[in-house]
Amino acid sequence: MKILIVEDDRMLGELLQECLQRLGHERVRACLSGSEAMSAMSEESFDCAFVDLRLPDTDGLQLLTALKDNNHGMPVVMMSGFPTMDYTIMAMRQGASDFLTKPFTLQDVALTLQRITKERQLLEQNISLRLEVQARKELEHVNRKLESTVSEQTRLFHISREIDEIRSSDDLYPRIVQLASSLDSVEKVAFYLAPRDTGSFVGIAAFGWRPEEPWFQEISFREDKMGQLLASDASHFLIGHEQIRQFFENVPQTTQTMSCWPMRIRGEPFGLLVTFHTNCSGPLPPEQRRLFDFLIKKASLAVENMALYESLICNFYGILRSLVNALEAKDLYTGKHSERVTHYAAKAAEVLGCSNSQIESLRTAGYLHDIGKIGIQDSILTKPGALTAEEYEIVKKHPVIGDSIVSELGLSPEERSIIRHHHERWDGAGYPDGLSGSAIPMLARIVTVADSFDAMTSKRSYRKAMSTEEAVQELLKNRARQFDPEVVDAFVYFIKTMGGNNDQSQK
Ligand SMILES: [Fe+2]
């Protein structure tokens, strides 16, 4: 140990120093006064101190206090020739570790050092344990914070991924309310569109409502109050139980806290997500607000992107329809062919029991089935007579060209198959891929029959139009050869029972 001795009796100080050195403690510094001791303390640190109770410039007890203030853990042994009980008690109360009575022997000093060493060991153990406990507490705190951050990040990632996966605006709003309902304390959610021109709110999606609570669509907002809030820049506003009547006219009495989250595109509100909370009377916790803010911003962006994309696709689709019109306008004999084929195909699909989405696909892609012809020279397309073998080979490329044109249009595989495969034959002798039987996609098989029927009943420069009956006979003749027999049967049923070919006058 490094030991400080404060003793005004130089001889006694030197004797104690010698004792300590004989006991193996070489690093000893002896001071003759309190001020000298304080100066030594400011220069270096000591592991323990021996202090005389009476010093020339200060009282030993005062020095004890000063030393303890400077280094609280350092053991201090008080020394006196005449220790009274009062002094001893006072010294112990002020933190003295032991009392050494003068004159002392080597054995007295050795015993005192043993006690101090033990005290120091206990003190060190105590400090070490306290540090360990402190470190463990800090670690637990950091772990809790880390867990909470990881959990928040995971939820943000989940929200982000869920919204990124949405492909149509039909799915968007139900998914948004579903995601909002998965956040803590949310009991039910509803989403309202706020069209600017009508000034009213329209409920279009809800989650968490029980069958006996059909009132979400019937909530009546007080337009003026909600309008004011929407016009503000607030990311959300919380409406407590007592305020609800100011904002809504017919919300049940049992409703607790509600949160309204405006959704904006470029600062303009277009909708309102309303969440109903249980067990939440005050403001939402910051973590929950962050999750909601993220969900609202991400969803608003998705709505904007989807609207832009749909508008682009709509424009592109419009352009393609115009091209089909332009293409057909060049040929006196094919005017409105695509429109009629689409009509026939949709009707035959109804007879066949196709789903609404399949019929919708036929309406979308049926019109574009010959779009690939814009890649074929006009001289071939509008040639008055029969085509040569080479010219026919060129015309046969139009399904593949058409498929390539619509590849970026976002059509479904079923829709694209109409364009690519409407010249395949049931017996496999068609083009471009030589598919046969049920390997040819169903909607393409329907368009094939509709396409052929319209071609046969249309006038050409080199032949007259067939009558409906003749065309039906031709279809029946090629049943299970060129055409799917089931589709032919449905088509013929449609023509005969529903007055199908009523467009003859337009040709
Ligand atoms: Fe075609």
C-alpha cells in the first residue's frame, strides 16, 4: 500500500515509517502538519493514512474530514497518546477506520494494517459489486431499448413491405385499415375518402367492426369542424370522449378515444383514417405515433403512385385503342372488327359461365387482339386479293408483335394470352406456338371463335360476307378441328338464342 503519515513528532513519524517499511510497505510519505498532508494529497493518491489527533496547524478530526472528502474510500487510522472515549467515538463517526495508541509497537502497527487491509478488501469487493450491479442495470436498460428499437423497425419494415406488395387500388384501403388495426390499443379502424368537390366523407373500408355495429359507414362528421382540422397541417388529432360529439353526430356513447389521421397528396387532404382506441385516454405513446405517421405517409405515397400508374396505363391503353381504330379505318372491310369480336367473345364467355374478371379481361384484351398488325406493312394488310405464301408468313407474326407491344401494359398473363394465342387451333395446326386442345388458354379459344365468326360474316374485297347460318355451319364443321368444341357450342347457342349477330348492318 502507499501510506500517508501525518505526525508532528518527527521521531515518532520516522518510527512509524520504519515499522511500516519493515512490514513490507516501502511507499510511505511522512508529513509534519495538516497543510503539508493536504498538499501531499493533491499531488498523489494514497491507499491509507495515519493521522495524529493533535497537529500544530489543525485538529486531527478536521484533517480526517478533509481527507475523507478528498478520498472517501481511503482508510484513516487516528493516533493519540491519550485517546478518550468521546474522541474515539467522534473519530469513528467521522469515518476513522481504527485507533492506534501511542506509544505503539511493531505488533500494534501490524494488527492495525491487517484490519485496514481487510477493510480495503471488503470495500473493493463492495465497490466492484456495486459497479457490477450498475453495469448490469445499464445493460438491461440498453437491451430493453434495443429490443424496443428492433421491434419498431420490424413493424416499420412489415408495414413497408405490406404496402409495397399492394398492386391495385381495390386492395389498398382494406390493407391500410388492416395494418392500422394491428397497432397497439387500436380496437377498430375506418377509412373515409374526402372528395373535395362534395365536401363530404365516404366510408370505404373498415376493420374490427362486429356484425352488430354496422354504424361505421353511417358516421356523420360535422363538416365544418372536420374541415378546419383537415385544413391544418397537423399529422393527426386525438379526439377524447368528451369532444367526440363536437366532431361526429352519431357515434355511440360508448366510444372512447378516437384518432384522426388525414392522408394527403402534395399537402392536399384526400382521405381520413379514423382509429378507435381502448384503454387509452391520453395522447398516444411516441412509438405508436411514429408507426402511424409512417403508415399514413407510406400509404399516401402508394395512393399517389398508384393513381399516377393507373393514369399512365389508362393513357397508354387509350393510345393503343386509337391505334386499333386507325388500323381498322385504313381498311374499309375491317371497320369495327375488334369491337364486334370483343362483344361476341364476352357474350360467349357468359354462356360458358366464365367469371366476371374473365369477362372483364376479354373486354380489355379482346379489343387489342390484333394490335400486332400495326407492325405489318399496309400493302399486305389492305391487299385487295389473296396473300402470297410469303405475305401470309408476315401476317402470321402479328400475335407475337402484339404480345410484345402490350408487355409493359401491366396486363395479366390471361389477358396477354388472348393477344398471343388467338390464332392457335384446337388440332395444333395454328400459330404462333402450335398449341393444341386445352393447352391453348381458355380466353384465347373464345376469341378465336369470335374472331373467325366475324371474319366470315364480314365482306371482303375478294368475297361476299357469309350469312349467319353459313358461318355457324362453318364453325360446327370445324368443331374440334380448328375450334374448341365447347366454345363453338356456347357461341352457337349465343348466336341462336340471343340474336348474337345483330351487327350485320354496321358492316
Ligand atoms: Fe388476328
